[in-house]
Amino acid sequence: MQAMPGERRSRWRWLLYLVLAVFALYYLLPLYVMLVNSFKPLEEIRGGDMLALPELWTVAPWSSAWSSAQIGVEPTGLKPYFVNSIAMVVPAVLLSTVLGALNGYVLTKWRFRGDGVVFALLLLSCFIPFQIVLIPMARVLGLLGLAGTTSGLVLVHLVYGLGFTTLFFRNYYAAFPTELVRAAQIDGASFFRIFFRILLPSSGPIIVVSVIWQFTNIWNDFLFGVSFADVDSLPMTVALNNLVSSSTGVKEYNVHFAGAILAALPTLIVYVVSGRYFVRGLMAGAVKG
Amino acid sequence: MGFLEIERLGKRFGSTEALRDISLEVDEGGFLVLVGPSGCGKSTLLNMIAGFEAASEGDIRIAGRSVAGLHPSKRDIAMVFQSYALYPNMSVADNIGFGMETRGVPKPERRKKIDEVAAILQIEPLLKRRPAQLSGGQRQRVAMGRALVRDPRVFLFDEPLSNLDARLRVDMRTEIKKLHQRLGTTIVYVTHDQIEAMTLATRIAVLRAGEVQQIGTPDDIYNRPANTFVADFMGSPAMNRVGGRIERAEEGLVFVAEGMRLALPPPGEALAAYEGRAVELGIRAEDLTDRGGVHAEAIANPMTKSVESRADGLAAGTGRLVEIERTVELVEPTGSDTFVFTRDGEVSMTARVRNDSGIVAGERARLVLDMRKTHFFDPSDGRRIE
Amino acid sequence: MRDRLRSWLPKLVLAPSFLLILFFVYGFIAYTGYLSMTDSKMLPSYGFVGLDNYERLWKLRHWTGSLKNLAIFGTLYILVCSVLGLFLAILLDQKIRAEGVLRPIYLYPMALSFIVTGTAWKWFLDPGIGLEATVQSWGWTSFEFDWIKDRDMAIYTVVIAAVWQSSGFVMAMFLAGLRGVDGDIIRAAEIDGASKSRIYRRIIIPMMRPVFLSAFVILAHLAIKSYDLVVALTGGGPGKATEVPATFMYSYTFSRNLMGIGAASAIIMLMMIFSIIVPYLYAELHAGRKVER
């Protein structure tokens, strides 16, 4: 809304900023609490004031969370599971993005009878509750010999991410002038040449969106991880949950907080670096349907 | 209803100067058109009159009272936007009545006024519809209705016809003119289309890069352009401009350029000061035509002495009509006229000839030039030499 | 130009994805649907029992309880996120200089895993070391905030955590919607003398219906799928107080070895989501087609 000529910095303006600041606090508070308490020794946490800064700063909880905390039966810390997550996320993101791009290309520039149905089915697959596929997927992974492996998880995330990546690229390419493709066809360019030389170079923004979205969703996934992974392939999120929900022994809250932040770091960093595109991508998919 | 005064108005956006030292006046009931190319500041000026932008310098007065600092709703103005800006979720009737509703005017009175305005603009059957269900021309009328119902002192129009197709544009232009004549309202109208400016305005202000180039009646602007920019901008096709020199010859002052030598009809005192210097000749295409369109005896041969013209209303003395020969590059029939594009060396000229002139591309043609319609411009600053 | 290779190459390229989806999504749905009508317990078995599992499902208080929780949680989640999101969006729309800083702050929770969110809020809400303990340590010793351990109130803690996570995103959607309104319309309203609040109420907000609908669809879908958050925050407890269909399904299928019933519950979840999504997508695609043609 335009500020009218003559409107001064009134008292309402200060109130506005105050309200916004209060909400900023609301959103930041949990993160602050986790951070602050991850540097405290355990006695301080039990003392009571979770908002207070540490009297004694210590990084022991962090090193414990990373390399020595008890996760399940092994006292390995979160490191190996961090690696598992990376090994799972990278291929899944790459594959689903590439396939999504090709799908979007076909669906917008190479129309054929029934392509609406294909797109509708792909789109619908974005919304299914994953509980519905847990049982058969477990069986199929077993049959394929992929049960409990990272490759199995990659397959799972690939399949259930295809709907989203296809949606992103399809919406993006729909706005891309078809005349350019026709002109290239007149020049004799082939299907793939058109894709690699004309569409792909202009796809920067949507590739970023797709990668960020997939990375965030797959990294943060819990359900598939807890259902299909084994010790060798357990992703970070499941490991974190094991760490914090263990009912035996002393609850080392400070280690839990450090672990949670470690788990959140990759997606937070991705978000801070490229947050604008993150939101823009969600809008493109959601608002335009 | 009052009149509008703009006094030494200036506007800066950061370090960019959008408007500089603008002074204008519109009489009550006048129709002022602000015309100029994109980016010349005309929309900014309109927004400042409306109150959406504050002035960096200068003042705006409506009916003698300064409106500086007043909210748009308090300036007694109404505005028709380029995109119409109709409220999409309200019916046409509600759109028109929204302002009254906000002021608390009771429903029956609102109803009455809406019906009145709808009758004037012939949109009665549309009152219950939503904007999305209307055509471009209908939406435009509703936008005008919303402005009309405010009964303001000044109406502001921001390129209202740009979004319409060519045919509709001509129809709506006529409607706006009729409305103005019927209601006698004071109007400030922004457009980039010089034809709209010429047909609608009682006064035109030509703007360029934030400065007023010329203010005057359409006749002033068209026939006595203050500088080359105004001369080029108004009129289609653009005015022909030929660079040359003024020289003194035995018959008096002559203008000399590539392939032409024109005796200048006296009195030429203003031009005498340019003797021996470079000037630019300006002549519109319609004043350069084929021989068959004029009386043969009235034409003087430019290469020899001038001939006395016949006493039938033509200017006494020498060479009102002068013949020149040009090489024709292209002939373009438009239906009602034919345009001939000539090129001799560096000099191009456009002439408007009759359809049966017989002029053919690639040949030389003899064209007749009306010296009374020539303008001369100083090449250093583009100003017209009076 | 349309030789035979050209006409089936695109389809060939699309085929792997299509087949994958067909099998892994729709095939699996069918399989689970079929299972829901068998006597599967720990492992799939194929003794057909018709709608038996469904009957047993609806008799289970555990199930109806989880549905009730979903209703409470879902409604509050959608309402509070929408209201809060709209409120913040309108505030941010007032040409705030700090918008570049504030918007990422409101949005960052979205980037976190629900497990992380659940962990953070679990401790925040824990009476022993969280808010209650902190406020008491400041001197207000009678302050109580043990909703997370309270059977009746625990579900509301899930709302609090979920709203924290998603309201920023809703705000971003609404802000984009607000900004999508043509500036001239607002100026026209200003000429008409409308106050800011009237402009929002009568003009801008009614124009935002499509965005509201999108937000509703996304939030509803997230609410029904909610699993991670509940697991991390309360584990479904205390007791079954925060059990939702998603956690119900998991526990009945994998822990309690009543796969048939678990499958049935999954099918019900699917139907709930589809009843919202399918009409929405149909309307969107249909409108999109009309524009394209």
C-alpha cells in the first residue's frame, strides 16, 4: 500500500513494528532455546531457566552429538547417519530433477492425446498419504533386494518426488514460448537437442526451486526412513529421533539440542542462501495449481 | 467546478528528475491533453495532480485553492485509469456507488445517482454484472461512470484508450469528446497518441523528458510548432526536415539544399539573421504534393526567377507554390491517399499525393511545395525561427 | 515433420516416470486397498474378509479417538495458520523497511524437519525443563503449563508446534496474493475515499479467494498426513491422547501386527485427502485448460 503524501511516522507505525518484532521473537525463540542450551552442561539445564545464557560454555554436547552419543545400540553419534542422509539425498534429488525436467518438457511441448491424464495422475501422486504405500513398498523392496539399503531409499524418494518436480517444470515450461521450439524444429533440431540447447539453459530458476524443494523434503523425511532403512542406511532424522526419544538412561538434553541443530543445519543453510527461490517455487506450484 | 493551475512544479525520485519547472493552466471546462513519448513524465504529472505523488517543488491549485498535502479523496477529483481498475468483486452498480457508500450517502440517493450516470453512459443493462463479464469498451464506460458520479471539479484520464482495439478506440474517443461538450467538465487527459491529443484537446501540452516543450491550442501545436521535437511528434507521418543553408541571391534570400533551391517569400527578417548559416527546413507531407493537385500557373520554377502568382487569393508576391524534383524510392497507397517516399543523396522526403498522380517508384517526380507551410528551425537547438 | 520416431520418442521419455507412478502409487494404493479387505496380521495374507476390517476399525475407540484428534488439530491448525498468516501478511504489506529481515525469520521453520520442530517444542513445553520451569525460576512459582502431559490438552500442543512451523509459509503465500492486486484498483479506492481497513475488507481480501483456497488445500493435506511431528513431540501420548490416523496406521501395521486394520485406516486417510484434493485439482486443471485453448 502506498504511503500517502503527508503521512508521518505516527504512533501506529511504532506499534506495527512492535507487533512484528514480537512475532519475530516467537519464531526465533525455539531456535534460540536449542542453541543456547546446547552449550550448557547438563546441570544448568536442569536448573530451570532455559532462556538464560550458559554460565559455563561447553562444546562437549556437540562433540558428543556428532561422534559419541548413543543412537540405538551404537555409541557413534550422528556422523554416520549424516553421511547416510547425504548418500541418499544427492542421487534422489538429481534423478528426480532430471526426470521432472524431461517430463515437464514432454508434457508442454510435445502434446499428445491423453497427456492431460498423465499429468493429472502425476499431480495427484503429490498428495497421497505415504502411509498408503508403506506395506507394498516394504515387500517390493524386499523382492528387489533393496530392503534396508540406501539405494532402496533413493528409489522411494525418487518415485514420490517425481510428481512435484514434474509439476514445477511443467508449470515453468508452459510459460516458455512454444514458438522457440517450433523455430528450432524448422531448423531440424531433434527432440533432445531442443531440450538441451534451448530449454535447459533457460531453466536455471526452476532447477534451483526443484533442487531446494527436493533436498529439503528428502532430507527432512522421517516416515520412509523409519520404515525402510536399516542401520547401514538410516538417515539423520531417524537417528535424531532415536537419540531424543530413548527412554533409557539419563536424558542428555544438551546433546539432544546439539543433535537437532546438526540435523537442521543443511536445510537451514540451503534456505538462508536461496530462500527466495524456495518460496517462489512453492507459490508457483501451489497458487497456480 | 474550478480551474486548474500548476505552478513551477518539479518532482525528483532520488537523484532522478522526473519533472522540471512545469507551469500550466486549464480554464474551467477546458480539455487539457498531456502528450509525449513514454517516460516523458506525463503520468507522473497526472499522479501529482491526483495526489498520489507529492511535489518536490512548486504548487498545484484547483479553483484557487492549493491541494498540496491533500489526500486524493479530498481534492475533488476523479480519475479514469488505463487499466480501468474496476473492483472485481462488486457489481457495476456497486463499483459506481462505492465512493458514495464510503461517504455514507443513503441507499435511495445512491441508487438515483447511479441510474443517472448509467443513463448518460448507456450502461443501464450492465448494472448487475461483474467486471469480468464485460467487454473492454464496457469496462471503460463503467470506469468513466465511477468518475462521473463523483461530480468532481477536475477529471483525470490516464491513457484510457490504450487498451482498446483500433476501431473501438476511435468510437470511444468520439464519445469522450461528446461527453465533454455535453457536461462542460474540466479534463486533464494523458496520452501518447498525438491523434487523440489533436482531436480531443482545447489545449495541448507536449512533454519530453520532464519538461514542457510547448503549450497551445491544437492549431498552435500543429501549425506553429515551437521546436523540432514538437514538429516531429505531432502529425503523422512525421514532418519532413531538410538540412540546408540560407544564402543571398539576386532575387532575395534563398534556402539551398541537396537538389533544391527555394526563394523565400518576404518578409523574411527573422531568416535574414541566418544568412550564410545552416538551418533546417520543415514541411509536412500534406504540403508537398504532385503537380496535378495545384493550378499550373501558380507554380514558380525554382531555378529561374520567381513568377507572379495569380490574384485569386494566393499570397501576393513571389513563389507561394514552388516546384522541386525528387527521386522516388517508394510509393505507398493507403486507400484515401498515396504517400511518396523520395531520396536524393542524404535527403529523404515524404509527400502526400493524389491516388492517380502517376508517380512511379524509381523515377524522378515533380512535386509542389507550399512555401507558406514551411518552417525553419535552428539546427543548434531545434527551435523554430519565427 | 512428424515422422514416426518423433511421435513416440516423447512418449518414451515420459514412460518411465509414468510407469513408476502407475506401479508405485496407484498399484500400491490398489494393493493396500486389497489388503484392507483381507485377514492380514503380521504379514500379508490373502484370506478375503470383505469389509470386516472396516467394521472393526470403526468400533475401535483408538481409531475414533484419533479421528477426533485430527478434527481438532486440523481445524485449529488451518484456522490459526490462516488468520496468523493473513495478519502478518497485511502487516508486512505496509511498506516495512525491515521486511527483508523479517520475512526469512517468519519462514525459516518451514525448512526444518518436523522431527527437529517436535524436538524443540517438546522441551520447550516440558514442565520440568521448559517454559513452566523457566517462568517458575523467575519467581512466579505457581505458573503451570503442563499441557503436553495433560490428556485433554496435549493435542493443543501439537497445534502450537505445527502452527509455528507452517504459519510463515501461509504468510508468504498471502503476501504474494496481496501484492498481486493491481495498484490502480487501490488508488481508485483511495480516490473514492475508502480507509485502509475498508480497502482491505471490501476489495483486497475478497480478491484473494484463490489464494485462500490454495492455502486451505495445502494445510488440510499436511494436517491429514501429520506423522513426524506427533512422533517427535508426544509419541502419540500421553497414552493415546495425541494419536492421529497417521500414527494409528503405523502402530497397527508394524507394532501391533494387525496389518489388515492398518491398511484399512490408510485407505480411509487416502479417501479423506482425495475428497479435498480431487475436486480442487479438477477445478484448477479445467480452468487452466479453458485458458489455454
